[in-house]
Amino acid sequence: MASSMILKLACLVVLCLVVGAPLTQGAVTCGQVTSALSPCISYLRNGGTVPAGCCSGIKSLNSGAQTTADRQAVCNCIKTASGSISGINYSLASGLPGKCGVSIPYKISPNTDCKNVK
């Protein structure tokens, strides 16, 4: 099970790098987004306590995404990544930034239009 999760995460990183590269014009890359948010996967699937590493990743991404292009890139990377991981509870995902004390300008959802993120 753990090796399957590692394989999925590795595939996700590669996918984000390939798909997200043209989207990222700012300083934040899909690789950074994937790395920062990987500690959140178990919470997003099963609920429970939010891991400290998850919140530190969210806070790091939030502080690194200073421009509209950065925020749109992060949004697109999250959207791509979340669509490729099975079992994500999007109710938990949308509330996750607030649980970590962070406010982001969009809802974490596969339906978010990242072009509208400012």
C-alpha cells in the first residue's frame, strides 16, 4: 500500500511538471505545490487531524504565491493534482486552508476556474 502511494505521488509530480510547466509563469512550480501538499493526502482522503506538515506546506505556498500569475499557477496545479488522486473529499479540501489559518482567494475544487483567481 505504501509503495503504491509513493508510486502515485511520483507520477503526480511528473504529471504536474509536464502539465503545469506552461501554466507557471511566476515563481511557484507544480513540483513545489505537489511537494508542499503531499502531507495533506491522508487527511483529504480520511479526515481526522490535519498533519502539521500539511499546514506548513499550505502556509509556505500561500506566502510564495505573491502575484496573480503565481496564485493562478498554484490553483491550476492543485486542480490537476486533486483530479489525479482518488478518494479526495472536496469538502475537507475546501476547508483545509482555514484549518491551517490561511485564507486563499479561491475554493479548492475540480470546478474552480483558475483564470478568475486574482
